[in-house]
Amino acid sequence: MTHESADLSADLSATRTLARGAVAARDRPLPERAVRAALAAIVDWTAVTVGGAVAEPATALRRGLLTGTGPCRLPGTRDGASAETAALVNGTAAHTLELDDIYAPGLYHPGAPTIAAALAAGERCGVSGADLVRGVVIGYEVGNRVASTLGAAHYRYWHNTGTAGALAAAAAAAEVLRLDVDRFAHALALAATTGAGLQQTFRSDSMGKPLHSGHAAQAGTVAAFAASAGFTGTPSVLDGEIGMGAVMSDSPSWDAAAAPFGPEFLVERTSVKPYPCCGHVFAAIDAALELREAGVRAEEVTSIEAESYSTALTVAGNPAPTTPFEAKFSIPFVVAHALVHGEVAAGAFTTDRLADERVTALMSRVALRPGAEFDEAFPARRGARVTVVGRDERERAVTVADRRGDPANPVTREQLDAKFRSLVEPVLGAERAAELRELLWNLTGVADVRSLPLEPA
């Protein structure tokens, strides 16, 4: 067996080129649009993390890991922890509510692991808000490139948030730590070999899916701190003959990894989730809500056809969910709920709503069909068409090419602020939530991220 040298000075592997791009970008100021996008991502992440912190996956982790003291905080609680434990718990909390952000071309949730790792490293080291923002931008850039390179072939079996997310987390923490090219590359290599997350976990009601995100955040944090102390990884772990691309995807080209970082950064292409469920169902929800707003009444509907891209039907085609978790991955359920109740909010995913006879009756009338136009546009665009037939035999249809929250159909700052308030105020209180939100939108002026009011008053 050939062993690779830890000296990366002449290495052209994907880990090296990604590290080189990240460190080279450090010499240039970030474009204002990238900063704004990163601030929005941090506001969104904080909202979903604080909201998720009081839910069972995160609370179970805190109980099991005996958190309570440490240099890093667990937003939404008064607990502290080590950097690696904080990354684990916060990364899990951020993915718990199914409301964390998306990078559509990578089939991937970047914010949950990336910002958890950046914050953990930042709080351990006491960095400025501007340094945290830069770490987030670089983490998104690396993770999004890796996730989109691995692509749909990877997503068939693996959860990109747990795999590519580990590299994103490592990049964010490495940038916060200002690692040189060699150590940055080693951090990425170590994260690549420790990331994980199986698609089978989506198929049942468990806490494993949000744990993928937490583990990715932890793996990346550990990789960055280990690399900072001289711990080495295998440079060709992404693009080697039995590396990540070959074993976990379809041996993709890593040429995109070598592209310069900026002036446009991929954090600017983030999708914000408006609904607390699987992103693959969003376009169908949008279409169903539009039909209802146009006058369609659930009690008059005799049949429904929902078309979307094939991956949406595979991941979220459950025709008869029996638990709130399963309902979040069911196009028939969310379409029926949208038509009956006129919304799909947190209250949709409860045992009472699953037992709602109006919803279950309508759900049984939903037929799913893959649409060639949506498959051709996927994964960059996530569309759907919902067609209903009423008792009068009239057929009405709505096509949504880009789901709400995607870059082509974005939420507004006001809508993001409303999402923040809805998730943070019940945990931190209205006054503290308002203070935190204002500081986050002005994070580049914060001298030390440890001063952010992340815990209840």
C-alpha cells in the first residue's frame, strides 16, 4: 500500500485546492452581498436552533452528555459545554424542527452544521462577529461545493448534511482559527473521513436525522482543532481512487473545487425554509395554498394529482403517515392539510391533525406522479404541480417552478424576522429576542461573539 506524505506543499488534491481557495480569499474583504447573505443565514440558524433547543432530540442529548458548564453556549439554554459538545448539540438542535436552510444544488442543509461549528470555535477563542461571519461564508462555500459535486448519486444513499456538512463545519472552524493552507487541508481531510449519515434514517420516526447534522458539526470542529495542533489527514480522501467521490458517489469530477473563491459566494444562493417539514414538499404546498386562495374548497375536491421531481416522491411520497415525523415527509399529507386548513405551520404536524378526518379523507385522494419538466430542472430548481378535480368535474391546476424561500422566490427580511420572533420569543422572551435579533443583523460590529445574549434572561 502506498502511503501519502503529510506535506501538502506540492499536492493538487481537492482538499488542497479547497484550502488554497479559502486561505487566498482571506486577503480580500468580503463583498457586501455575501456579508448580508451570511447575516441572514446566522439569523435564520439562531432562530431554528433556539426553537429546536427545547425539543426532545436536543434535550435528550443534553441529558445524556451531562452538559452544564464549558466555554461554549447552547443557545436557548443556560448550559455551557466544550466546543465539540456544543457543536454536536447545537448542530442537532438546528436540524430538529426541519426549518433550517437549504442549498438546493447540493441537496443539502448547510447552516445547521456550518454555523454550529463556527460558533463553537468562535466562542472557544473569543473571536469578533466579523470573524464569525467570514467563517460562515467560507464554510458554506466549501460545503456547498462538496455537496453539489457529490450530487444526486451520493444523496441516493447518504444524507449530504451529515457528509458534506462535516467538511463545511471543518472549513468554518478552520477559517475562524485562521489555519494556514496545509492545516486547513488536513482539517477537511479529517472531516471527510469522519462524516456520516444514511438515508435509511429518513424512513422511520427517530432522532437520527438531526443527529447527522450535529455529528457533522462536531466532526468538523474536532477536525479543525486537531489539525491546528498538527494532526494530519489523507489529502486525496475526496478524489482518490477509493476516496469519498468514488465510494460514496459516481466518481465525480472535482474540477469545481479549484475555482477561485468569490467575488460571488455560494452563501448567496441559500434557500430559507418557510414550512417546518421536508423541503421536497414545499412546491406542492405552495401550489395547494394557491389553489385554496383561488377558491378551491377541500370538501368539493374528488381527486388530486401532485407532480414533482422523482427524488421528492422517493423521499417524501409517504401516502399514509402515522406519526408527526412521517407527516413531514408526506406530500399527500401536506397537500391535503394545506387545502383543508389553509396553512402548513408547526401545528400541522401533531397527532390531532393526523387524526383529522377531513385531512385523512382528502389525503387518500392524492395521486403522485413524477414530472419530466421537474426532473430536468432538479436539483437546482424544485418545482411541483398540483391538479384538483371538483364535484363539478372542473379541473384546476397550479404549477410552481421555484418553491417559496428559494433564491428565485425568496422570503423577505420581514418574513425572516417574523420567523425569528415566532421561534425565539417563546424561549428567550420578547425583549431578549429583539435584542439578539438586532445584534445578529449587525454582527460585524460585535467585538466578541461571547457577548451575544443567547441564553434566557
